[in-house]
Amino acid sequence: METEVFVKKSEEILEVVSEYFVGKKDVIKRVLAAALSNGNVLFEDFPGLGKTLLAKVFARAIGADYSRIQFTPDLLPSDITGTKILRDGKFVLQKGPIFTHVLLADEINRSPPKTQSALLEAMEERQVTIEGETLRLPEPFFVLATQNPVEQEGTYPLPEAQIDRFLIRLKPGYPESVDDEMEILRRRISWKMDDPIELVKPAVSLQEFREMQMMTENVFVDEKILKYISEIVRATRSHEMVEIGSSPRGGLALLKMARSLALMDGRNYVIPDDVKSVAVDCLAHRIMLKIEYEIEGENQERIVEDVLNSVKVPKGE
């Protein structure tokens, strides 16, 4: 697949999703960039903002199978991964909804950590172990999860190990204008149904999307860019307000997202702006503030912005 074809296919995917999700175009673009990197996405915001619709439409747009799990306090790990059941005198594997291409984990933090941990192996290694038997998941596989703010009733904070496995965290936010609010209402009238998912036509086949994923691995990254990414990640650990900074996985996230965005913009090489544009999405959720600054209302996004302002941007030759 040529770069021009890649760009065209990317634009077609974005166009299909935009037909059904009224919101910030850059949010959709970041979801696509994460998917091209085979990365997991965490949507964090209040209920009712279209996060679930975005995840479902996106899965359909790339020609992928998807499953949805509604996380609840009584959900068990086996409800996600599956289990072995006795049938005709034999134990037979009953696969869970995790065996899909795109897993929509809805309100993931409404289940306790024991249930959330069932996703850890799948999110990182693309495999699950059921009663001692390890099974590969379909390719591609990634999780699109929605999370309610922890201040809301009936939520459990996600374990740090699981948060670190999300390539990016996005906060879509409320519609930006009255026109956007009205457009949501207009589209509901035209669909004549609450869930328009059956109306969505894939923009690409799953095979084409896999080819697009493989193309991102060939995007050139100069040594200066690698150093820039490394310095950003290390600077999050030495910030005066930070208790725990980004893990090396945060640097890998920056690398992957920057490559995808570069190719979506028609370039087969990464520039500093690619890195800077997704630094908050890739790093903020991996940072833990010192308690005194958290009480004062400081946030991780501010820390990343400070880091970007302090780290010298490499200049091209």
C-alpha cells in the first residue's frame, strides 16, 4: 500500500465515524492513530457524551468484529475471558466476549480490581490464559474502554498496572457549541432509531486495516526524535510535583502514536510536532502526583505541558 492510499483510507475511516459521532475531530483522529498502533484507548469523562457510540462506530468503520462488556460490581473474570464447562462428559472451552477484534469495555471502573485484572494479559500480550491453557486473541485486538470519573458513586480506581497498558487516555468533553448539540438531535431524527450501528458501512476491510497497521512500523524515526521522546519521559519523573513519573511504556506510546500521525499526514518520517501533539494523551495518565499537589487541584496534564516547555525541541538539518 502506497502512502497516498494510506492517507486516503485514513480519511475515509475518519469520514465514516464523523457521520455518526458529533464531536471533536481530533479525538477521532487520535483513536484511529492508536488503533493503527494496535493500542488500547481509555475514554474518561461523564456518562452520556457519546463515548460508547464512538467506539462502536469506529469498530464497524474498520471492518472489525467487536464485543461489548458492561462492567458491573458483580462481573466475574470468567465472564470476560471464558471458562471450561462440562458437556457430554468432557470439559469444553466456552470462549468469552474478549475473543474479538475490538473489545468495548463500558464503564470499566464499575467493577472491582479483581475483575479488571482479567484484561491485563490480553491488553499487553494479546492472549488469555484459561485454566492453564494459553490462547491467542484475534488480530488485530485492542480495547476501547470508557471510564466514569472516580468521584462518581460506585466506581473503583483502575490499578496503576492496568492504566499503564492504555496507549492513550482521551477526554472527549461536552459538545463545543449549540450547533453541535442541535446536530446530535437532527441526526437522531434522521436515523429513526437510538442506535444507528446497523447503518454504518465499513470504510475499509479488516485486511486493509491490517496492512495499514504494518505500514506504521516502517515510518522513519531519527535519533534526535528518539532522544527527544526519552528526555520528555525522564523529565516527568523529576518534576517537583510528581511522586511517580511515566514508565518506559509511555515513551513507546509516544513513538507509536507519532509514527501513526506522521503517516496519516502523508509523511514517512516523524517530526517533533507529532510527538508534542500527543504527549498529554500518552503520558498524563501514567503520572502520579504528590498528595499535597493533588489536594491543591493540580493535574497530570499540567505536568506534561510543563515538561514540553522545559525540554529542548530538536531542530532538523
